[in-house]
Amino acid sequence: MKTLGVGILGFGFMGKTHTYAHHTIPLYYSPLPIKCRLKAVCEVTPELAAAAMETGQFERCTTNPLGVKGSGEAGCIGAPPAVINALVDALAPYGIKHIDMPATPRAIWEAIQAARPRAAAE
Ligand SMILES: NC(=O)c1ccc[n+]([C@@H]2O[C@H](COP(=O)([O-])OP(=O)(O)OC[C@H]3O[C@@H](n4cnc5c(N)ncnc54)[C@H](O)[C@@H]3O)[C@@H](O)[C@H]2O)c1
């Protein structure tokens, strides 16, 4: 049977999710036309890489050539809704309940202009 060697770059949420999928795929699809082997996992530091190798049962582990950590989306995913919610709160007196991104100054000005006749009529 053909073997597919799998490498995972980063052992955060997605790395763990994909590792789990490779471990469990034979439970769902059987017989598989290929055998998956978890060959290598890459993390930022040797300690993280070793821990990832053990947890994910990879054959080996490594760090990235630059030894740097990229930015994930976890830290920034909350910012846009927070900014838009703050804008909608600020514009509530105009009866505005929704602002699309990108919330440019022009888009906000137009939303206020569109809301003025509505607010005056109420
Ligand atoms: N979380 C999701 O639901 C989801 C869904 C689809 C796509 N993604 C994408 O998948 C990627 C990973 O997301 P995540 O949620 O697993 O993030 P995460 O922050 O949970 O995990 C990222 C992992 O990568 C490691 N890492 C960072 N820079 C590295 C480098 N240079 N070399 C080796 N390892 C490095 C970090 O130490 C961390 O363990 C992101 O690009 C994200 O946009 C995430």
C-alpha cells in the first residue's frame, strides 16, 4: 500500500485538528487506498517542537529555519467586531444599527446622512 507522509507546520489549534484527523481517518474511511504516516511537526522552539512530536505521535520534529513566530489570527480576530460595535454604539442616536466594513469616514458620514430624515420623521 502507498504511504503518504504528512508534515504539520505549527501545532496550535489547526495543527492539532489536522493531526487528530490523520490519526482517526481510518475509523471513518475503511479501507483507505493509502496509509498516512505522521512524519514531522514544526514548531517555534525546540521545546514546543518536542512536545508537539510527543503529543501528536510524529516521527520527528523540527523548528522553522528563522526561529521566528508568525502571527496567528487568534489575537486579531476580535478587533474588527469590537471596533464596529463601538461605532454602532456611537451612532445609535441616529437610529443606525449596522455599519459595513470597511467603516471609512465617508461610509459613516453617508450612514448619518441617510439616517437623518428617518430620525427626523420619527
Ligand atoms: N483556527 C481556525 O479555526 C482556523 C481555520 C482555518 C484556517 N486557520 C488558519 O490556520 C493558521 C493557524 O491557525 P491556528 O488557529 O492553529 O493558530 P494557533 O495560534 O492556535 O497556532 C499556530 C501555531 O503555529 C506556531 N507557529 C507560529 N509561527 C511559526 C513558525 N514560524 N514556525 C513554526 N510554527 C509556528 C505557533 O507556535 C502555534 O503553536 C492561521 O493561518 C489561521 O488563519 C485557522
